[in-house]
Amino acid sequence: MINVSKIKKGIVLDHISQGQGYKIFSQLKLDEIEDVVVLLRNIPSNKMGKKDLIKIETDIPLDLTVLGLIDPYITINIIENGERVDKIKLKLPQRVTGILKCKNPRCITQYEKVRDIDFILADPKKRTYRCEYCDSHTSL
Ligand code: CTP
Ligand code: ZN
């Protein structure tokens, strides 16, 4: 397997579901970063069969709600001085504000300007969220 060196400082996003790595790369706008960024796809994993992984050799702010919505199984490792100093397990967010759009064509949010819409987790298995205005279920 290709050997990618450890990083000195930054963030390693591990256990990304296979195929989601590129989506996360785009969502975090990692193409705009000038420091070293590595996207690994389809690496063998004991637990997951195959997984994706991203290494970012710099500090950037991470929106954990957005990341959790895209892929709740990610592990975020914070690296300083070549050592992992923190490990964050994501989870599916209970509430999402201003990220999802309601897909119900009759929902008031389709034709009237409303503030950021709140969605509440409805079904964790299907990863659907309930619109606060019309109660219909939507997913990412
Ligand atoms: N890593 C890195 N640079 C470092 C330290 C770790 O790139 N200086 C990467 C490792 O290559 C690995 C991930 O961060 O992909 C997590 O590394 P580690 O802390 O060794 O934890 P693991 O035991 O591999 O993973 P886990 O505890 O999450 O099962
Ligand atoms: Zn709605």
C-alpha cells in the first residue's frame, strides 16, 4: 500500500465512508488550502472494508454539524508536534439549522423568505430530518 507520511501538525479525518472523501474535500474547500493536503481513497480497513482518509497539514475551522451530516462515522484526529492530542468522534446531529433545504414543494419555505430553517433528526437509520415548518422529512 502507498505509504503516506505522518504529519507534524494539523488534522486527520479518518474512517470516512468509502466514496465520501471527495465530497468532504469539496465541502471543506480544501482545494483552496496552500499547505499540504492529502486525500486517500479506498484504503483497506479492518473495521470498514475500505475507507477514505484526509490529512490536512494546517489548522482550519471545522463545522462538525456539516461534517456529521455528511458522514457521522468520521474520526477527527488533531495532531500537534507529530502526536495526536485530541480525537473527536462525530455523530449525526440532532438539530441542523440553516444547512438543509425543505424538499416539500408545498412548504412555505419554498416561496417565502424565512430565517434559517431548523430541522430535527427524525430517523437516525434513514438519516432524515423533519422540517420545522411543514413537518415533512428531508435528507441531505
Ligand atoms: N496520523 C498522522 N500523523 C501523525 C499521527 C497520526 O497522519 N503525526 C494519522 C495516522 O496515519 C492515522 C490517524 O492519524 O491515519 C490516526 O492515527 P493514530 O493516532 O495512530 O490512531 P489509530 O490507532 O491508527 O486510529 P484509531 O485510534 O482511530 O483507531
Ligand atoms: Zn418544509
